[in-house]
Amino acid sequence: NGVIAPNAYCEENTDGVHTFILNEHTPAILGEDVDPDDYTIRFYFDQAALDAGTALPNQYTNISTPQTILVWVENNTTGCIATAPLTLYVEEAA
């Protein structure tokens, strides 16, 4: 359906910046019962980066909170491609 749950990280005395391991969010992107080996997932800063083929590294430090990046998913069997936004949050731990 193209809606991905936000990737949120809580930390004490936060500065709003965190280094995310983007592929750790794969179950939330694909769904719990989907084999991630059946898909290729890439993350992009925005549509221009996607168009240029410049993917984000898997270990990515956000530049703001919230920050929305773009997720690109390809089904390795069918070749079907979908894109959807993913919001990264860094929140103050309680």
C-alpha cells in the first residue's frame, strides 16, 4: 500500500541526529511474513538522488528530525518496482 511506518530512535539528551542502520527497518518495509531475500531495497535522499542513481549508505546519519527519505523496492522475481517515503525520527528518551 506504499505506507511505511516511521523509523524512530529514542536517546537521552538528543541532538536530533542519529546514525540509522537503514536495512534494520526492512521488516517494517516489506512486512513480517515476506522473505527479504526476494527483494532488493535501496534508500535515497530524495527523488533527484533516485533519478541520479545515488543511493544512501546503509549506515546513514540523518540531517534533521524528522527527515523523510525515499525507499525503492524491487521484486527480484517479477521486476516490479515500488517507491515510498520513510520518515526518520530522533526523539528524546523518557
